[in-house]
Amino acid sequence: MFILLICLNNEANLMFWYIFFSIIGLIIILILIFGYPRKKNERIPCIEGLDDPGVTKAFEKMTKFLPFKMLYRKILSKLKKFQPNGLLVDIGCGSGNLIVRIAEKFQNLELFGVDISEDIIQLAKQRALDKSVDEKIEFKIGTAESLPFSDHSVDFIISTLSLHHWSDPLKVIEELHRVLKNNGTLLIFDFRRDARKFFYGLFTFATKIVVPKALKKINEPLGSISASYTPDEVNEIFSQTTFQNIEIHPYLAWMFINGKK
Ligand SMILES: C[S@@+](CC[C@H](N)C(=O)[O-])C[C@H]1O[C@@H](n2cnc3c(N)ncnc32)[C@H](O)[C@@H]1O
């Protein structure tokens, strides 16, 4: 009985320290995030390296890490709120990380993935095949500036982590507007350059220490966040286009942009 009491006591002690250190850890993280101001740096356009097989492979490796998985989960739960149906196109679909998940989760959609890189489209096709959703998705090589769709033909456009690579975002947005049906929906997810400094610390650490060599060479993922836009800049870009009906939802280091045609 006495031993049992000591054990219980030890367990209670352990639980106490576990909760204590968790709270201290959380407070330190919150201080690190909110104690430093947002970054104010000039945009540095970023060369897309996904047509280099080494970079493609390295990017694939990175997407297996938990933060990426959490990211796609967050985007999927955002997408669910829009209850998409009809034809959904993923612009800059990369190796299909998102669109394959969409195919698995949403049954009622006709799906297209478009990307500028031929190699990455091959990977996306392979991923769809591996996950047995290859019959649900069609992949096309194409640029966001000139999409392989007719006017007013698409119900939903999604694009993740691609906006900061578009060399002419105004032209792309006009193109998205052209292909969307009236009342069609646009959902873009990207980093925001004016992220909390903490995230620049994380991205610098990842770029210099964590990521495979091929990504270090092209300064990723730091290059991507430095090439991204601020919510104000996104607002300014859209204001110069026909796409007027948009909302920007900024978060700590990323943002969602959604709009209706
Ligand atoms: C960082 S990857 C993101 C891939 C994917 N959306 C994801 O979230 O995993 C950016 C992708 O955008 C594509 N891309 C860049 N510029 C593009 C353009 N102008 N038109 C179409 N795709 C483009 C690249 O080839 C690359 O696959």
C-alpha cells in the first residue's frame, strides 16, 4: 500500500513537472513569436528551381516532414468550408501533394493539376497512381499566365505556395478571372513576407541546417518567404485587376486569399 502511494505520488509529481515545463515552453515560444516585431524587408524575387531533378527530389523529401503535413491539413480544412463542387483546378500543383489529398477527401470534384514543370507533373502523376486516385485527376503542363482552359469553365481555383513564383502576378490573376465561371471561387495560400521575425529565424535555421543540399543551394525555404508578398501588396496587386471581390486572411507567417468572381 505504502509503495503504491509512493508510486502514485511519483506519478503525480511527474505529471506536475510535465505540465510545468510544457507551460514554460509554451510561454517561451509565445514570447519568441510575439516579442519580436514583424519583418520589414524588400521583396527578393525567387528563381523557381523545380525543373532541377535534385531540387524536386529534395522538395519531395521536405514535404514528408510534419510541418508540411500540418500545412496541407490546414489548407484542406479551409477548402472544406467552401464546399467545392464541379471542376477544381490546382495552379502550380507541384508534385501533387495537395491535389491528391483533395482527390482522397472530396468525392464530387473533377480535378485538374497544372504546373509549369514537366518533371514535377510526372511526379504528381506517379503520386496519384500510388494513391489510386489517378483516374480522378488530370494533370497538364502549363503556365498560370496562360491556362489551358476556356473562358468561364472552372468552378474552383486553388493555388498553394506558388504565387510568390509568378513573374507577372497581374497577368496570372487576370487569367484566373478569365477561366473562372461567374460566382466561381479562388483560394490562394502563400507565405507573407512581413512574417513575425521568429519565423525568419526558423526558416534561416531550416535553410542553413535542416534541408537537403539541393535546397540549401537555391536558398530554400528562406528564398520563398523573402519572395512572398505582404497582405497590403496582395491587396494592391488585386486592385489593379478585374478580380475585385477578394478577402485576405493574414496569419503569423502565411495568408489565405479568397475571392469570388
Ligand atoms: C513550392 S511549389 C508548391 C507546389 C504545391 N502547390 C504544394 O503546395 O505542394 C511551387 C510550384 O509552382 C510552380 N510554378 C511556379 N511558377 C509557375 C507558373 N507561372 N505557372 C505554373 N506553375 C508555376 C512550380 O513549378 C512549383 O511546382
